[in-house]
Amino acid sequence: MIKVSNLSKKYVGKPAVDNISFNVESGEIVGFLGPNGAGKTTTIRMLTGYIPPTSGTALIGGYDIFLNSLIAKQKIGYMPENVPLYDDMRVREYLLFRAELKGLRGQDVRKHMNEALELCSIKDIKSQMISSLSKGFRQRVGLADALINKTPLLILDEPTNGLDPSQIRSFRELIKELAENHTILISTHILSEVELTCDRVLIINKGKMIGNNTPLELSEKIKSSTTISLELKSQDHDIRDTISSISGIKKVTLEKEEDDWKFFRIRVDYGNDLREEIMNLGNKRNWLIREIHYQRSNLEDAYIEMIQNKDK
């Protein structure tokens, strides 16, 4: 459904997206992850034909988004991060207007609108002014707009941004329902949503593609290690080196300091619980230890480690 080859975008000679390539197959739900400024939105804007690339190609359903833009765009339902709704229109009026803009005519306009209202569970608010809607309902109206012309591909940019936990869960269930008939590319920062919703994860950092795996495969990449969180108070200046001297310690990171308390993240060999050794060392050095916690790595750990490794 999506085939990206050597896609790049430069602004004043500086690469925002740097020679990335990836495929999204029909029927997949793919998460698109990356820190702020990584190049996610620039990539999505190129895929939807809003901006041209500096080089490279992007095919949507076999059609080049730049050379055959009209045909390619007919296959895309796009929901931007901040959905541009008209507050002075009613939900029904807005969707009818959008359906006609997208080329629907005659009975298809009302038929597609009613189906989108039903699918997004907003039939009961179709007569309300958009200005009166909550954030959650505004997102649903934006999604109904993306669905109204029944495109095979949905591209959603931060669809759960600003939603409360209940709305996020509801939206996640809706995405899973849509996946039965659509290919979906979701740009998001919420790793738990990716883990629960997506079949595959693309990770971009500083304009470069650094990951293309299933959520499970990403977690398996760092399954060779486990994390110990440590909070302590001490006047020692060599705490990190001292902890690193313990056999089996892979990496020690000072995450923050707060009111003389130091917060360390300690990476150890998988399954190797070294809390007792750390406590014995702390007693010898007279460290005041407030908390020590052992946890297995998850998708968030994999994501953070990949980003940090590429930043070096």
C-alpha cells in the first residue's frame, strides 16, 4: 500500500528527512515513532502530497504521490494532528461539505456521511455545533472526515493527542475496528498505544530510519538486559564508577538529582538481579538508599535505548 524509497527533504540545505525507505503492506496497522523534530510530520506531509520531496519516491497503492498525485490522493484518508474543523458548522453540515469537496455526488454524499457517522459513533451529535464539542468528539469528527470517501489507506497524525485515558481507550478500539477494511499508518508518541494496537513499528530519529520491527521484536532486541532503578543520597562523587565495578553491570546512568537525592538507571545482564550486591556496596559506602527496584525491559526501554544509541 505504501512504498517509500530513498525519500529526503532538505530545508536550507539541512535534512529534515534523510534518505529513508520503508513499506507498509495492505491490512497492516503501523506505528510511526520518533522524538519531537525527528521528521515524522515532514514524512507524513510528503506521503500525503502536501509538500514535495527533495529526492526519492513514495508510492501509494502503486501510484507516485508526486507524479500521479490526483489518483494517489484518492486512496488516502488523512487526519492531521490538529484537525482543522469549522466551528460555525454543525457536524452533519461539515461532513456533507467535506464529502462534496472529495468528489462525492448525489446519493453517495449522504450514504457515505451516515456510514462515517455510524462508524465513528457520532450519529447522536450530528446536529451539534462543532464549537460545542469536546476534544474527543472533535477527533472523531476529524476521523469521520478521513473515512468519508472510503479510502483504503488511513494516515493519522497523533490521533490521541489531548485525549483523556477513557477517550484513548475508546479511540484505540475504533482503530482496531477500522483495520478490518483499511491499512493504517499512525504517527504517535504514546508507546503503550503502539504496543497494544500496531502490527509493526517504524522509528525515525534526526531524519533517519533507525527501526522497523514488530513491538515484540523491538523488546526482544534488548531482552539481553534488565533494568534496576536506584535512589540514594551520598556525598560520594564516584557513585557511577563504583556501581559499574560490580560484575554483570552493563551501564549506569544518572537520570536526575533532586534535593540531594540521586536517581540512577542501571542496566544489567538479563535475569541477573544484582540488587543484593548493590545494597551490600551501599552499606559499605554509607549510602542512604531510599528505593531499589528491578524490572524487565519493555517497548519503551527498547525505544529509548535505540534513540540514545543513535544520538551518540
